[in-house]
Amino acid sequence: MEKQAVIQQKRKGFHFRLQVEERSDEPPKWLSPLLTVLALVVAFAIAGILIALVGGDPIYTYSRMWKAAFGTWFAFSDSLTKAIPLIFCGVACSLAFHMKIWNIGAEGQFFLGAFGASLVVLAPIVPKGSSSWVYIPTMMLSGMIFGALWGFIPGYLKAKLGVNEIISTLMLNYVAVAWNNFFLFGKWSYQGFQMSEKFPKEALLLRLSDIAKKYNIKALQGMALHLGIIFALVTAIIMYFVIYKSKWGYEIKLTGDNPNAAKYAGINIMRNTILVMALSGAIAGLAGASEISGVVKRFQGSISPGYGYTGVIIAWLSKLNPLMTIPVSIFFGGLIIAGREIQPSGIPKMIQGIILVCLISFDFFLHYRIRISRISAFAEE
Amino acid sequence: MSDDSPFVVEMKKITKKFPGLTANDNVDFHLRKGEIHALLGENGAGKSTLMNILAGLYEPNSGEIYVKGQQVRFRSPRDAIKAGIGMIHQHFMLVPTQTVTENILLGLDEPKFIMNLSKYDEIIRQLGIENNLIVDPTAYIWQLSVGEQQRVEILKMLYRGCDILIMDEPTAVLAPQEIDVLFNTLRSMTEKGKSIIFISHKLNEILEIADRVTVLRRGKVTAADMPIEGVTKEELASLMVGREVIFNIDKSACHAGEPVLIVENVYAENDKGLPALKGVSLQVCAGEIVGIAGVAGNGQRELAEVIAGLRKIQSGSIRSKDLDLTKVPIKKAIEEGIAYIPEDRHHVGTAPNLSVVDNLIMKNYDQCPISKGIGMDEGAARAYAESLKDEYDIIVPSIDTPVRLLSGGNLQRVILARELSNMKSLLIAVQPTRGLDVGAIEGIQRMLLKQRESGGGVLLISEELEELVSLSDRIYVMYEGQIMGEVHDGDIRKIGLMMTGTRLEDIPEEKTEVTEGEKA
């Protein structure tokens, strides 16, 4: 016992050791961006090794990916187009996450938004032959209302009955797809196909290619980028101010950080839970509406490769800052486009996954520091 | 305790640096076999750092540690425990859904696979009896009182063969009776040759229990290895804070005005749905401090919460002037200037990850001048925070620092600054000085008196009897959710009897001089 008491480390060969310590102060401001860059470098290195292992040339692969995503204006337009629904969904999730409401339902809210926009054309709510000044605002509004409804349901259940929003929003995603299918297979089916007829051009968002046609600008020909990008940017900016500059945003952050303190400060948590979920749903609904009107051009199935779920990731990577969702979404939009260039599935998804894991793991260094200390010969004895 | 007992722990020239501060600066510390050695210091003086080094949680930047004569180097608490040093933390590390025995065995190599708990139950029962630590080994942790849980923590260390115990503010969580039991246990353990380090900043306790004391101030030793005999409380206090501390508070005569709080026959339940308040009635008038005394857990916390609107009542009424506090939303009460210093600074009083600014404006973010339409005037908020920071001496690197990085005293100052600056008529203060050092306590007590002098009513709920008696104009005593009686003259004997469940009217008058005129 007494002999054991003396602890002496006699590991030969190691003259230094690593020690992990929790940070007792705030990390410096430059650390977070630096870590993001480092994480990306590490992620692409790991992915490169895997590409090499399956027999590919990582450098060539990456250069092709870069060209496909951002190499030309045409490619960039495609990446931006993909970024539109991602920005909306990222902002939607960021808002809810600030209050620590885990809205995993942006996907379902996206589908309902698409439904809401289509309803305007197909019901029809707006008489046929109306101008786009009537069509577009009505479609966007309707998309937001339906998205908001899809957010309101879990929000209300959480506020009044304490239903876990992770489960309810996730389940409602499946209901949303089924709801859309009901109309696709039934009332709105066009000649027996699982899609509606094409929307009139007044119900479509303006694209760069339309401008090219109208003013005969060669450079913009065939570019798919649509007006939705403006909506998305404006939404992100507005939500930045709502979250960081408004009283309501303060209430949300306070509630998210400590609901007891919020209650103690007299904040109505129940009302805010419902409002946040409804607004989060409305923004995700706007994603669906803009996608239908700007890209798909008709009501149909499989309109989302998981934009809503990617929104969760984007919100997280943006550190819940709506303005940061813009570059992150463009990056992810580029990855989607680049992925199509090298392989229909598989490697691109894998690269996405590796980037995500690296970015999240590197956050560790924001909260901990690693010390390397030399073991002196004296201490060794 | 003789001077020639051998040293069991010698810490020599220990220095530990953290970014931005030196927590321990060339600190020497000696512990003799069989003594209770108090380690005294303000919050942030470096007591916990020093002991965390001894317990293997931190490694010092420089310095040497000898245990029983041999130099040691601890890499983890496991190493320290092997050397016989066990630390009992302020916050217990027990699994509530497991039994005492299971908790004690947790993490050990024995038993290996088959538990055979009954055998170990018996061993632990014996160990408890030997050391005067009576606790049922088969009970689940959640069934135990705080005092019993502490005994389990001590047993855990004894079972692991520790004969040097570090107790980090062991009395902070205990009721007065439990403190007596603990002290008896500590004494009987030292008689059996165990050595105990007692970290505290409560001077009375140190004078009562310790054999020797080492005092730290700002990371340096101000009194090393000093025998406790002949030392006065005032001496200790000045060693600790570096200046004379006034213990007697000068307080002007009470000029009680109109009632600002009237509680009538209130019934309410606690978190577990059991009755916590059973017909409580009391009054607080403008310009007086009314104390609520009682052993922890007799409904004081619930009383504060119902007044603050955080807990629903079942029947009765709570009014402040013409405001029915049970009906109006909390926001309305805040606007009317009812301030509340909650007991739990971390879980109720502040939002840990938000900045000092955001925490300071919690109660008036939607009032002029910070509120601006639907937005907030950031400039006004910052100016407000800066002015409170200066007025209340909040020491922070910047007002953008998240409050989780603040020390206990500074955190409490943030809460006080916020509440007192928004207070108009009534302040409910629950344990406002708990866990703070002498200097901070004094400051806070002065602030409470200032509120009283400027005509505010203060309801002070505290377990520090001394503080209650010196500050309060009247004291109600609570026991099991009821008011046992009210004293005006701070008669400790009566308060003590009422705290243990005797009604004021049943207390026999003492033969010696007794002040008349108090009625329940």
C-alpha cells in the first residue's frame, strides 16, 4: 500500500505528453474561423485517401468537382440554385434551435409549402390568366401558411402537452409526403402520371434564362438561377435582425439558454414556443414554394433530396447565425452539384459526411485546449 | 493534537497558473496525522485549486508534494486515492437510482462480475459503525437526506482506504443539526488517526472544529499552519480579506410604512406534489426587512416562488398594494418593481451562456430606454450594463463575457445589480449571501439595508441565523410549511425552538429578563 502510494511514471521514450484541459476563458475570436478551415482541409485529406483507396485520383477528382460546382458562371448558377432551399431550411432550423426547439421537420414543412404554392395554381385560388404580380405573392404566402401550419402543430403540442418536438416533427415529415402523394395520385394527377400539369408561366419565378431571352443576353443563356435567391437572401437578413437585434430574439435566446431564467424574467414561453415553430415552419414552407415555382414548375413527388434534413446540418455549421447559412448553403449546394459530376451517389455523400464529422469534431478545440508539456529528466526520476 | 505528530502531507512551493491568473503562488501546506486542518480563504483565493492539485485533478506548474514522507506526482484522482487521499466535493457525485453499497463499489475492481451485494452491505455497515457514519447500505441515494448522502461520500473514500480526507465546504449544504452530526463524525475519525482538510470560509465553524488553519488570500499564504487556539474570529477575517471586517451592522431605527406585501393563508405544493405551504400568512411593510428563518426545506423556497409568481398556489391570497400577485402575469409584477433574488443563481437567476449585458437587462429589456419599437437599443443596453457594472463592482474582463465564466460573488452581484435597480416596492431575497466570502457578504448586506432605508420592503429568506438577526426588523420562523411565530428582538432561543417545531405560544418564558410584547 505504502509503496503503491508513490506514483512514478517511467515510460521510456516519451519525453513529452499531451494533456487536455477545459478552457476557463473565452476562446479568441480568430479561433473559430481557423478551425473551420482546418476542419475542411482535414476532411478533404481524409476523403482524398478514401478516393485513392477505391482507385481514384483525388487531385483530379477535386479539380473536377471544383469545376463542376464553381468553375464556370453556369456551374455557379446551378450551385446557387441548389443553395436557395438550403438557405431557407437552414434559417428555419437556426431560429428554432436558438430556443433549443429541435425542429427536425423542415422537410415536411418544405413539402407542405410546395403543396400550398401548388394549391394556388391547381385549386385554383387565383383565377387562370392572372399576372405574375398576383400569382407569385399568393403562392409564396400560401406556401408559408401551410408550412407554418405544419410547424404550429408540433409547437402547440409541445407548449400545451409537452410532446417531444423531435418525434412529432420527424413523424409529420412522413405525413407531409403522404399528404402530397394523396393529391398527386388523385385529384391533381395529369394524364395518369404522378405529377400535375405544368404551371402557367405567370406562376413561375423569374429565371436568369428568362432575362437572357428577353434582353438577348448571351452570357445568361440557360442559367437556372431564379428569383428565389433574392427571397432567400432577404429572409436570412431579416431573420438575422429578428434573432440578434429584436426583443423577441432576445426572449428566444434567453429561453433557449435557460428556460427557468426566462420564466423568471416574465417571458411567455408557451406563446413563444408556438410562434417560433410556426415561423420556422413558414420559412421552410417558403423553401418548398420557391422550389416548386422556380425549379420544378409543376406539383410532383420527390421534389427534395432531403433539403429539410440538410437544413439541420447547415444551421449547425452556421452556428445558428442566419447570415452564415448563406455561404454554408452555397458550399453545400456546390457539393450537391459536384457530386453529380463524379458519381450519382456514394463518394459525394461520403465527402459531405466526412466534412460534417470533421467540422463538428473540431469544435472540441473551441472548448478545450491541448497542452504539450515536456517531462523533465528530474521529474522522471 | 500535538505538534510532533508526523506530517502526512507536505506541499512545498506549489504554483499553479491559469490563463490570466496565478491561482496558487508558491504555496506551502502541511497536514499532520490526526488533525483537522482548516483551509480558509475568500472565493477565488485558491483553496479549491490547491486541494484539486492534492486530489490529483490538476497538476501544478511547479512545486513538490510529499505524502507520508515520499514524493508523489498525481496524474489523476485515482493516483491520489491510491496514496490515501480522497476528496469529498461540495456537489456529490452519486447515482440517485442506485443503493449506497452500489455507489460505494462503483468503479472498483472488486466485485468482479457477480455482485453478491449482501456481503458488501455488511462490510459497509461495519465500516459505517466504526467511523460513526450511520447510513443504511441498502437504501437508494434518492431516499437519503443531504447529510446522509455526504456520509456516503465519506464512506466511499474510507472504503477505498483513504486516511486523508479533503472536505470542500462540507457544511454549505447541511442543516444546523446535520452540521453537529458531521462535526462529531469528523472528531471521531481523527481520533482513529485519520487526517482531515476542511475547506471553508465560515469562521465560526473553523474556530469550532479545526486544530490548525492555513489562510490563503489571492493565491498566497497569509497564515501558515497556525494553531487555532487563541485565534479570534476578527483576526481570521482580516487574514482572509486583508482588512478589518465589521461584523456589527449599524442600522437605523425601523420606520415601517404601508404594507407592500400581504400574504394570507396560502397553501401550495412543492415540486413533488406534496404540501409545502400550509396556511402561511405574513406581511412586509415599506421600510423594513422581514426575515424568514427555518431549517432548509421547510417551505421557504416555495414561499419565495409563490410570491414571485413562479409557483401556483392552491388557495389563499398574495397582494402587493392593489396588485393581486396570484393573478397578474410575472411581467406585470416586474414592471411594478417587485424584485426577486432567487436561491439558485445558476438555474434560475442567470442564463449561463449569455453575456453580462444580456443577463443584466433580463428584467427591463422591454422597457424604455433599451426597448425601441420591436427592436432593442444595443447602445442603451451596453451603457446600462456598464453603469451597473461600475455601481455594483462587478469584476469582469468585459461586459460581453458569458456569465458562466464569472465567480460566485460576481454572479451574485450581476443578479443584485439587475434586481435592485429595478426594485420599487418589494424585494424578495433568498439566501443572497450564501457561498460568498466575507467581503462580498458585507457589501450585499449593506445593499439590503440601503433598500430598507430608501423605503423599500425586503423579505429576506436565509439559513444564516446570524445574518437574519442582524439585518431583520422582524423574523418569522417557518417549520413544515407553517409560520411558527414572529419575533421582533432576534431572540435566538425562541427562534431555535420554533425552527424545531415549537409554536411561539407554547414556548415557556425564561425566568431571566424577557422582552414582552411579541405575538404570533
